[in-house]
Amino acid sequence: MTTKTAAKCYRFEGIDFIPENRLLRWHDNQQTLLTDDESRFLASLCYLAGEVVSTESIYRYTFTYPNAYEESGDHQYDLNILLLSLSKKLLRNGKMAIPIYIIPSYGFRVSLPNTTAVRRETPALKSTSPWPIINNKKQKKPSHQAINIKYTIITTVVIISFILLVGWWIMTTQ
């Protein structure tokens, strides 16, 4: 009996990032292994892709969750050093495979991946295991969030106006 686990993959142009394996898989079949910290940092940026994330938020999101394999949780991480080592590994032919944009005095931004895929893995190695695309159409849409906020604001204004109108009516009829 074999156990199957789901492995997540962020696909960008020319590269796949597999956080669970700490692996950058280039489309020419070369692989680059990341350190634990680099993988956690890049996984956080990919998970929050498309958003501008403050330095404090990405630090908390990446490093305050406990790592089951660490002996102590009192480590201090320098995001600049981590970003520098990660950038060196992402550089190919003078171009960043996964561009990490630095927003001065605020934080970071990574563009949305082309797709996010999940595949079922078994411990035994197989010669071919394609990555099916599962949520090509489920990318984050900021306009959808803005529409929801507009409806919330409009509903709140209507309710407050209605309460004020009823209060005014009660005050004038007495």
C-alpha cells in the first residue's frame, strides 16, 4: 500500500517552484535546491502573489509559524540577506525567473504565477507524472474585492439613512 500526498507547484514562465520539496525546477529539467528559509520566504511571497505585502507582514507570515524541525524558535532572520541569496538562485541568463519586486519603504510584491497546480505523489518514483492545472481561472481578482467593499459601504449608508429617517419621523410626530 502506498500513501499519496498532494504537492503544490507554482508555475512561472520557465520555472516551477515546489515549496514542499524546497525545489526550483527549470523547464530544461535542471533543478535548484533552496534552503528551508529561502523556500518558506518564496512560498509566502507566491501565496500572497499579486499583492504588495509589507516587510513586517511577510516576516510574520514566513517566520513566526512554528517549524516542526527546528529545535528552538528564537531565530532572527534578515530578509535582505535571504532575498539576496534567493535572488542569486532565481537568476538565469541575466533575468529573474520569478521577479520579486521591492517596494521602497514598504515591502515586496511577486507577480501572479501562470498557474498553480497540485499533483498526487507516491513515495515510489514514476517516470512521468504530469502536473494537472487545477485553478487556472481562480486567480485573485482585486476588482472583485473592491466590488464587495462597495456593496458593504452602500448597504451601511442605506441602513444608517433609514435609521435616521425613522428617528426624524418619530421626533416630528410627537
